[in-house]
Amino acid sequence: MNLTNRLQSTAQIAIEQARDAGLPVERAEQAFSDTIRPRLVQMLSPLVIPFVRRSGVRLTELEPGRVVATMPLKRNVNHIGTMYAGALFTLAEFPGGPLLLATYGMSRFIPIVTDLRMEYVKAAKGPVTIELTLTPDEIERIEAETLATGKAEFELRGELKSRQGEVVARSVALYQMRPKRR
Amino acid sequence: MNLTNRLQSTAQIAIEQARDAGLPVERAEQAFSDTIRPRLVQMLSPLVIPFVRRSGVRLTELEPGRVVATMPLKRNVNHIGTMYAGALFTLAEFPGGPLLLATYGMSRFIPIVTDLRMEYVKAAKGPVTIELTLTPDEIERIEAETLATGKAEFELRGELKSRQGEVVARSVALYQMRPKRR
């Protein structure tokens, strides 16, 4: 999240300078962490990894415990004009990172994908959407286990759907969460 | 394989015209199918699917029953500078098509990937290579079963290795072979 981190640092420097100048900055800080940072992650995270950026994938919704992403068909067709298997993989893999950032913040944990299985059900002839969610219980378990033992395993399962709501593929991703070294 | 098909058609038209002109063309035809077509498939297949082309993947070896492909790190880094999981997926998925073309030719069968599982073992800090093979017995079984029953299931397993020979990921792809409609 280099670009997001850089923008966040810039915003924080601006807030520090305002504080040094004796201005009231609490509401600015609150607005930044509640509203601006999540929007920055949503808008910028598809741009951070060049491979992901080139696919044109977009995050249409992002909040703690939930992300929705859409992959356009354009740029991602295979030799028979339907969506390439690798673009569907990227649609299933990439949103996990922003989901975990939106859920746990940027500074405490590092998620690593250890295994990802794609099942291809039907050819995709248009844009494809995926929704990934974590329940409040699962969010709590992952956090507690990572803090207590230094790691936690968890799974994100997705259904990749056409605009008509048909399932074109399914994904099962395994992640390992670790605490960030300070 | 649109581009390869088009080049193949052009070469065949040239051979037909030579035959119509009364020239001896048997050796040209033989050279085309033995030497030129496999090289065309090897050189051009990474260019056919834009998503694959953008990754810069190359086929370094291709023959019936065997393919070797290499993915460069450049263009394919993730946010921490190692190879993005999706680039490793593409390295595992894409060479299956050319391998099957080199093994069975272009006109008889259509392979479809139905399932692909990636296991990520180690971060890749440089180019990554995969070799996929089919044994003579397996080649024969797939052909016989497809002809007899209209389809055959088979698996391609790969180890994705760094230049130093370390395994950075493993892949298991399931395919279904079907006869091409005439």
C-alpha cells in the first residue's frame, strides 16, 4: 500500500502542521480516519499493483468486513472472447487485501495468501462481480488468535457472478494473518 | 489461437497457390507442419490473450507432451516488490493451452480449464519458471477417451521455481478435453 501510505503521510503532516500553528485539528483527524482513509484505500488499492491495475478491476464497495469488486470484460478477453481465467483469479484474489485493511486498519496486521482455488463454472461474456465478507465473529477470532499466537489462518470464499447474477466461477482463498513487525 | 490460425491460413493459401502453379509443394507442407507451426505456436501463443501478453510471459520450450514457460518479475511485482500471486497463476494456467496444441494439433480437440489451485510456498524475488508435461500413456488415454466418450478429464501439475531452483508455488489444474465441432 505504498501510494496509500504516502497519501496518508502527507495528510498527517498537514494535520501536524495545523496543530503546531495552534489550530483545532481533532475534527480533521477524525474525518481523515473515518471517511477519507477508507475512500483512499477503495480508490487507490486497485492501482498499487501494476498487474492488478492493468486489468481495470474496481472496488465498488468497501467497509469493515465487506468488499465488492468488478472486473470489466474489456482488456480481459481470452482467445474466444470470454473472460480469461487469470482475470477471474485476480478478481477473486485482489479484493482480500483491501477488505482486511478496511477491517483491521493499516498498521497492525499483515495478511498473506497461501492457497487459492478457482472453480470455473461458466464462460463470462460481460463484467464479473465478487463480494467477499467476514462475519463479526470471524473478525474477532482472527484478531484474538493473531495477537495471542502470532498467527491466524482464515478463508475467504467468493462467488463470481455475471451482471445477470449467474455464477461463472467460485473461489476459496486461504490466508494467514501475522502481526506487523514494529 | 486467432493470430496463429490466421498465419497458418496464410501459409496454407501460399502452399495451395504454389500447387495450382504446378510447383512441388510436399516438402514445403512437411516443413510447415513439422517445424514452422510449432515455432509459431511457441512464439505467438503468449501474444494472443492481451492479459497474458501484458505479463511478458514467454514459452522457452514447446514440444509434444512438454512445455516450459518463464514469467519475468518486471511488470509483475506486488506492493512489496515480489511476484504478484496472479502473475504466478497466469504462469501456471497459460502454458496448458500451447502444450495441448503442440501435443494434439489445432484442429481436433478443445481443452477447457475447469479448476485451478495455486499453493503459495515462498515469495518470488526474480523470474519464475514452470514445466508442464504429459506422459505418452496419458496423451493416449486422453485422446482415446475423448474420441470414445466425447470428453476426457485430466490434470496438469506444476512446480513454479525461482532461478535458484527453489519451489515458490505449486499448481494443480484440471482440464476437460472435448472434440472440436466441425
